[in-house]
Amino acid sequence: MIIPNLKEAQKRTKNSVQIKTDEYKVSEELKELGKNKLYFIKTYGCQMNEHDSENIKAILEDMSYQETYDMDKADLILLNTCAIRENAHNKVFGMVGRIKHLKETRPHVIAGVCGCMAQEESVVKEIMEKYRFLDIVFGTHNIHNLPNILNTSLAKKELEIEVLSIEGDVLENIPVKRDNKYKAWVNIMYGCDKFCTYCIVPYTRGKQRSRTPEFIIDEVKKLLQDGYKEVTLLGQNVNAYGKDLAVDYKMENLLEDVAKTGIDRIRFVTSHPWDFTDKMIEVISQYNNIMPYIHLPVQSGSDKILKLMGRRYTKEHYIKLYKKIKELVPNAAITTDIIVGFPGETEADFNETLEVVNECQFDGAFTFIFSPRVGTPAFKMTDNISIEEKNNRLYKLNDLINRYSNEANQKYLDKIVPVLIEGVSDKNDKFLFGYTDTMKLVNIEAYNKYIGQIVNVKITSVKTWSMNGKVVE
């Protein structure tokens, strides 16, 4: 049993990152472990978590498990968790409560927690004290060892915890079962060294470590051969890609090389304003298959709050960067993240955030009330803002964001835009759905033959969060 340790997770050394290509193995005896059994995975959080779940699914299917979307029928249940906000934390433990009731009627069910919450020392202690009916807990650094963790738990018939509190290495050749036939996640780096004061990710994901470009380019080329239309390059801070490599090869170089593979669409998330270079903007502007959509978290418009957050840029720097992107990529859609109610945020600080929103008129934003995370510097900051005030600020912010989002979408009315059609709409099976190059959701009355294709669509009506359109032959 290996328990997470916050102090160890906080450490950063000058030890070199190892590129390991043969860590994942499934012994012959474990290849039949899941025969005639079903697994269910519930994923919380970011795209990195979604891609981790794709790896977990492939590993389980290497062990002969088959996927089910009905938790009540599963023999193995895994919750792949997010540690960013308290809301996700509460949802996970709510689901754990459901699993407890399920295990009372189906005691053979194996259940576990993995992902970022599993990397938190406080969370694992809570599991050991209150939720010992769970069977396995593993973290973000040792997904590849799931077969052995699972086997050990089954043999011992007790809770097995294996969470490594390490800086981390880069593991290649981990299998993947992709959830989408046309769009794929591609990790380009892991971890983060920015240490924003509110963020737990540097502790749950380890230090920043980049995959070598050869592995990334080969993966994209293979996806292209397999018929994929779009890749999204993933990292906690993709703009810092390559800073830890021994060679002089940065994000702008990677973007250009991925563009040269000829794949139809390239996206990347998430960007930090600190590392967004002029050269990156130039490369985006020069290649048609690098999509004109950029997610650029601002978090706050107040220099005082940005400093408390450890963001290392100013309001002026952010707006200057925003305008530079818009100048070189005029049709770019830019979205952002904003936190309200950070400790010490006054009404004047909040109004500065509103000023940035008015200045930039974002296409959209993910907005949140500050959520203290155990182990981060912000957790110890004095928070004297009432929840009523935080909610009021969030309401004002969202009202403004929604207005600009609607105005941005209105510009598409009667325009013809390229849309990658992904499938049948969940809300109305008479419509297909897809996304524009600028990441706008479009619902389309069209034949199923268009699924998986990038087609021209005329926008016929517009809402705040989506549009309707028809295919232009």
C-alpha cells in the first residue's frame, strides 16, 4: 500500500525526466482476468482526465473486460476524478455513496477511485477512514500498473492503495481506446510548474515534462492514417511545451510540424498567457489547419489579485496579448476562465475583471467561484467575502459573458462556415451536430452520410451557446 504524501508531491528537483517505452505490460495470467465481466468508468474534469480514461479503457480491455454504460450492471466501477474544485469533489463522494448501496446488493462488484483526487493526501485519508468498502485507489502516475493493482486487490480482498507522489516521467506506448472516431486527444506534455496559488494540479500531476516531438508526430500521423479529422494537443500549459527538453524545440515548432502532417484540424488546450509567444501567433496565422480558436484563461482583471494568484502577468499584458492574437488571426474566437471571490478580492478588483471582459468581449468563458483546495497557498489565505457576495459577482459576470457570447454568435448568421459533423444530437435525433473551426456548436438538419466529414454549413439561426444550420452542397 502506497499512500500519497503532499510534501513529496510539492518537491521539484533537477533530476532528468526519463522517457520509458516498455513500462506497460499485462502478464498472460491477467489477460483473462476480466473475461465475461463488464466495466464502467465515470470521468470528471478536464480533457486530460478524459484521455486518461481512454487509456484506462484500453488497459481493461487488454484484460478481457468489456465496457458498459450502465453502472448497475458493471462488475468493475472506476471514478476518474478531478481535484480542481470542491463541486467535483462532492460529486465524487456522492457517487461513492451510490456505489456503497450497489455493493450491498452486488457484493462481488469491484469499485475504485483514480485520477487527481486520488493524488490528494487528505482525500485518501478520508477514504481510509470512511470508505473502506472501496477496493482500489490509484493515481495519475501509475495508470499503466492498473492490472497489477487490480489483481492484488482481488487476491487480498481488501482496499489496495497505490498512489505515487513523484515528479513523474514520460511513459509511451500506453494503449488507448478512443471515444470519438473523428477527433482525438494527443498528450504533448504532463504536469505543471506554474504553481498558481489556488491550483492543486502541480501536486496531482507532477512537474512539467514534455513528450519528445517524434512520439507526438508519429501519433498524429497514425491518427491521420486511421481517418481522424482533428487532433487536440493536450497539456496543463501547452505553451510551455519543450522548455524542459534538451533540444531547442518549443510549442511553435511543434504546432508547425503537426500542421505539416496534413491533418485537417489542430487545436490545443490549455494556454497560459505567460508563455504565449509572438512566434506561436505567427504559426497559427500561417497554417489553415491550425484552428482559429484559442482558450486563454485570464482568471482576474485585477493586477493585485493576479499577483495573489501567482499568475505572473498583468491586466495590461493580457490585453496586449489578446489584441495581438486578434490582429494576426482576425477571425479567432477566444474564450477564457475567470475566478470570482478569490481571497482579498474587493468590489473594485471585481470591476476590473468586468473591464477586461468589456475590453475583450470573449466568445465565451468558464466562470467559477473560488474553491479552496487543501495544500495550496490560497487555502490558507483569509477569505472574508460572503457567499452571497460571491454569487452576486458570478451572476453579474455571467450576464456580461452571455451577452458578448450571443453577440459573437450573431456575426455568423447567414454565413457559410466549415463544420466537422460528429454525430446525431443527443437532444434531438432529427439533427446532427458538429463544430465550426472556431469551436461553435452547430445543430444541422442533414443526412447521416455527412457524419465524420467537414462540410460547409449555412447558419440559419443563432442562440447564445449554439447555432442551427443547413448543409450547402
